[in-house]
Amino acid sequence: MKRIALALTALTAIAIAVAPASYAAVDFDELRRENLDKGAVDFDELRRENLDKSAIAEVQVKGIDFDELRQENLDKGAVDFDELHHENLDKDAVVAIYAAVDFDERRRENLEKGAIANA
């Protein structure tokens, strides 16, 4: 057992010593420049272009008056969701009165029905 452990330790030490140091220190900037020279896509340039496009889109979005658009839609005969919302709230007030159900009583009734059905 000691021999196996010692052999593995020796192999690990040799592998570490033999491994070239150049693999550990890759110059990514140099590789990037080489790729750009070969005609690869310049993602920094694309990123800048997209940021410029989004800046324009933000300016356009900030210029929209949603209240004005909503009023125009209502004038055209669109559904007034505020009115529907208030109507539904009024209906909920009526439903709340009917919702006063004694669930314990209903549960007991259902258990009795189940006991009869199981019998």
C-alpha cells in the first residue's frame, strides 16, 4: 500500500516538474490580436455598436406618452379596463356576502356522505 502511494506521489511530482511553464501563462491578448488579424469578429466593436443602438432605443422609449396612447385607444372604442376593474370589485362585494359558507359544516356533511357511501 505504501509502495503504491509512494509511486503515485513520485509520478505526480514528475508530471508537475515536466509540465512546461508556457502552458500556465497563456497570453490571451496576443491570441486575441492574432485572431483579429486573421479576420475574426471584433466583439468589442459589436458591443460598442449595440450599446449605441440601445442608447438610441432608450431615447425613443422615453419619448412615448402611454397615457396619451391609452386615451386614444379609449376614444377608438377599446375596452376600458379600469371600468371593468371597478365593476368586478363591486361584484366581489356581493360575492363576499354569499361567501360566508361554514366549511366545517360542509366538511362534516361530506364525511357523513363518505361514511354512508363506504358502508
